[in-house]
Amino acid sequence: MLQTNDKLKKIKGDASFRSFYRKSLSKKKSIIVFASKEKEKNLLIYDAINSLLIKNKVLAPKLYSENYKKNYIEIEDFGDDSVFSLLKKNKNQKETLYKKSIDLLGVIQKIKQNRSKNFKGKTYKIPIYDNVKLFNEANLFCEWYAKKFVKQNKLAKFKIDIKKQIRFLLTHLQSKEKVFVHRDFHVSNLMKFKNKIGVIDSQDALIGNRAYDLASLIDDVRFRTDEIFKNKIYRYYLKLNKKRVNKATLLSDFEILSILRNMKIIGIFTRLAMRDKKKQYLKLIPYAWKLIELRISNNKKFSELKSLLELNFSKKIRNQK
């Protein structure tokens, strides 16, 4: 619990409604997570998911104390060494860090339970990442980004066409197996702590397609990697999971989910700038487009979507920050 003599230092947050503070005078390092908006998700569900991960030998922040009435929880401090910051400092460790992240993903995807108790003793059942949720997320591209660039007289037609293509891709997802999906499994949410890779920001976890977190990591807008490296890490995942996956199914689902995820990201980053005045994410949009272009060129089933995007978003628009 917070004491009157506790000194709190605000630390860099993320795109959520949470704010984070580091306790600076405590012997036991800890982070205070404040959330008055979306409180249930950011405090109760976050704790339930972390408890489930810890139970399954995944490094995730332990809960030290909670004051739900006052909108905060106190959790273990994993420090500042995110995989992203380590990659920025030394790109020579890129392959090692990515492979360790894939190893961690392998452990996460073996989790069998879909229920966990939060600190109030209530059981939380992790929802399914169904096509309705995937559609609504990809549709953020329409609702926020497209309306900014597609001419008003063409927007209604564009929305009909793009929604048709999103639905078409979703019907082509093949894997029937459902696994734990962190949903934001990327280099900024992976932390090196006590010589292991751990995970934070797990409150949005769902049960869904194994290719989703793989696409989040390999086709991540935050850290650029070339196609050769992406293929190497993808093959490493395949090697670790060869008994569990069908090669063709995984590749097809990976490409579809990478495209849809990056469409979602473009929509979210535009919304953050327009609605929440968080404009720092706009600079990542051109690379999100590059990732869509990389995957959309791989398969004939993307040809209609590719034509539709090319018709409405020029190279100049795609490179706009």
C-alpha cells in the first residue's frame, strides 16, 4: 500500500488510459498502476491474466498490493530493459532476443486454462478472439484513417468494399485450434528481467489463433527488420512447433492476421492522434503500410484488397506521418 512517505516518480506510459509511477524509496522495487478509466480491464483483468501467466511459469509482474477504490494496484517492477530498448542499444543481440521471445511465446501458447481469479476473488474467463472482434478491429482503419484521406463522395462505397474484403480474409482463416493470445506481443511489451524474458501489458489477452502473436512480433511497427530476418525468425518458430502446426495453414493465417493487424494499428494510431491528441504514433504509420505491402504481395487471395488500397491510398498518402 502507499504510505505518506512514499516518493513516486512518473514513468513513461503507453497508449492506454493508465499512468505508471515507480516507488523510489522502497527497498522492494515496485510500480504503481493508476487507472480511473477502463478500471476493470486495467486493474482487475490485468491481475487475473498475470496470475494465470505466473501459474504457468511465464515471467509476469506479481501483485504486491491493491486499492481498487482509489484506482490503483502495486505490482513488481521489471525495470527499464524492454527488448525494444535493448535492440536500440545493441542490434548485434537482435537474433538472440527475438529467438528468446519466440521461446517465451511457445510457453504462453501451451497454456491450457482460460480462467483465473483476480484479487477480488472473482473468476475471470478469457473471451474468444472471434471473427467479430477481428472484424471490428480491422474496421478501425475505415472509421478513422480512411475518412481522413478518402474523398467524401467516394467514402461510402470504399467502406462497403473494404468491409467486404475484411470479411473475405476472415473466412479464409484456417486454424481451428485456439491458444492463449497476448494480443500485444511486441518488443516494447517484452522485458529482460533477472536474465529472462518476461511479458507486461497482458490485460487484452484472448483465446484465439496462434499466428496472431507471431505476426505481432515479426511484423511489429516499432522495430524495423528486413524480410530475410523476418523469415529466419518465422522458420525458428516453425521448427519449435513443427509437431503442432500445419505449415500451409500457419503461413496463410499469419499473412492474413498480419495485414488485418496492421490495418487495425493504422486506425488506432490515427484515432490516438485525432481523438486523444497523442500524435507520437503517427510516425509509425508509413512502416505499418510497408508491412501490409510485404504480406499483401505474397498471395493471390489478397489481390482485390491490394487493388482497393492502391486505388485509394497513394504512395504519398502512405508515407505521410
